[in-house]
Amino acid sequence: MVVSKALARRPKNGVEVRELDWEKMQTWFQKTFFAGEDIPSTQRTAEQESPIAAAHRILTNAMSAMPMALYQRRDGGRYPMAVPELDYLLKVRPNARMGPALCRKILMSQAFWHGEGYLGIFRDRRGRITDLIPLPTEGRTIRRDPSTGQLWYDFTVDGATKAFAPSELVTVFFDTYDGLYGKGVLALAKAAIAADAGAQNYERKFYQNGARMSGIVSVATDLGQEGRERIKESFQRYASDSMFKVAVLDRGMTYTPIGLNQQQARFIESRHFTVEEVSRFTGIPEYMFQSGKQAYSSNEQQQLDFVVSTLQPYVTQWEEEFQYKLLTRRQLEDGLYLRMNVAARLRGDNESRSRFYEKMIATSVYCPDDCRALEEKNPLPNEAGQRFFMTKNLDTIEHIIEGDGENP
């Protein structure tokens, strides 16, 4: 309606008629009525936003710091196992370019941004695994063979394309709705990324302009195009070269600022809201972003909740996927399984660890040598640390069961 009335008031000889397709029409409307800048929610944009960058660092570092080891269920117990070729890949070097921690960090990084992370499983002619190599999710396409129904994953790296069967890939997800395609932060938090990028852009331009808002200079006469350009250049020169100095307006000029200042735009509140949004999308407590209320007792509880509610689902997913893809059917039938050491994330200060060990020994969960091993210390001599204890003045289990001897 507004556009049609404006065109109707124009003289006939001033009307310009052009045929535009829909995309060009949208572009014209955006340039005409949208004063802002369309900011894409890409990885490059998100990496420059502190909440997103912090969330990426926290999650990838957390997953990289949890080592993976092989165990076996037998005779009602669970025992550490050694399979040399797997131990080397999981604990020493998954490939020639990186160690296990960096490999896990890259895998989680790909899942964080794109929703899926992939490790290529490379084998020798005898079928033994020789390398685990992270693959770029961005260059991946999924196709189904129409004749067999087999899924294939095509990865393109440096112009070369290689196809992988699902059995040749370790696949982990940040989030997924169908188990095939993942949802990463770039998709889930698209609006939050664009909003925070816009706020950062506003802040940059605000300070580039000497913390001054834009404005209009009014003059009670017709200056003509040349006069208007001259006054505009004069004000722009004053804003850039004469910051914090006094401006003098003559000839009845008046200056009217336009736009909102940072307080009116609730700039600080909007930046904090972005931290809250990223916290909701990723499950990371606010205090880990150095934001929100800080209290040691509550932060300690939030750290435990972060491990249980946020990391544990990823850990379970990774354990199941690595176990199924890296172990043979015979090994699985023999009770072998993989576990990530979540206790590495819960390792507290000396006092907290000593209380924990004391309780574990008093309830016969750990023997003294188990606790010494967690502290990277040698076993006690003569297998003295192999005995288990139980409450009732910390007597041995045998004495408690048999009732042999007096308690000290």
C-alpha cells in the first residue's frame, strides 16, 4: 500500500518500469527497507563469538581428557585387558599426525559444529586396524546404493573423494533426530549466533564512531547538493579527528541524534542472554563461561551435573560406537568392552580425593593399591595393598566373616 501510493504520486514521466524475478525483488526490498546487515551463521562467524568459542573449547577439551581403555568381563568380575594393536591406537598414536587426546578433540569438534564426527578406520591386508583418522564432516555426502540398499559415505579431501562403508567409520553425534544426519551448534543455535554477531558488529561500529550515535544536521535553508556534502564531510571529519572536543554549529544548524544508545538497546543484557542461550543449547553450566553467580559449593555441584547430564550421554555413545566398530565379534563374545575414564573429569583437590579414597576402602570397593594406582604410585611391597577392608574398625573381610581374632 505504501509503495503503491508513493508511486502514484510520482509524475508519469518519472515512472520507471522494470520486470524483476522473485529473488531480485527480495533483494530490492532488503536494500530498501532493511537498514542492517545480513550476518551468516557460519563456522567462521561463530568462532569469533566468545560464548560459542568457549563452549567449543570446554566440550572438546572435556572429551579429549578422558582416556579409553579395554576391559573384559569374566568370572563375575571386570579386568583390564591388553590387546597390543588396539592399545597402541587408543593410548599411544591413532595415526602418524596426532595423539589420542587430539584425535578425540577433533572428533568432538566436528560433531560440535556440524552434528556428526567421523573417524576413518584403515586396515591392512590382514584386516588389522592400522590407523584411526578424523574425517571432515563438511566434505561428506551420504548416498544409498539403489540396487543393494547399502549406505555409502563419500568424503572429499583436497579434491580426492573416497567412499566408506558404515563399518569403516566410527560415527558420533552432537545431536540427531534420525541416527543418520546430525544437528550441530551451527544448525541448532543459528539465531543466537546471528544475534550475537550483530551485537558484536554494533559494538565495533559504536566505538569506531567514537562512542557517538549517528545523527541528522538540519539547516533552515536549501543548501543544494554541494552544500550538503560539504557539511556532511565536516561533521565526519570532526567525529573522527576531533573526538571529545566541542563542536560549534552556525547559521541555525541543529543536530538531532538518531538510534539508541547502549543502555536503551539493553546491550549488556543481550550479550548475557547469548551466554544463557549457548548454555541451554550445549548443556554447559553458566559458571564455566565465567558468567552468572559464582559460588564454590554450587559450582562444584554444577561440575558434577555437567559430567552426569552433559558428558555422560556422549561418553556412553562413544563407548558403544568404538566398541562395536573396533572389536571383532569373537572379542565381543569373550566379554571385551571399551570404557572411557570419566573419573578423570571428577578428579578434585587433595582433600576431596582423600575423603573419596577413604570411603572406597572402607566399603571394600577399592583396595589400597587401587587408590595408589589412581595417584600414579607403585603398589605396596609384598602385596600388602592387595587386601580389602571393611568397616567394623577396618578389619579385613576374612576376619569379619570368620570372626577370627580381636578387633584392634
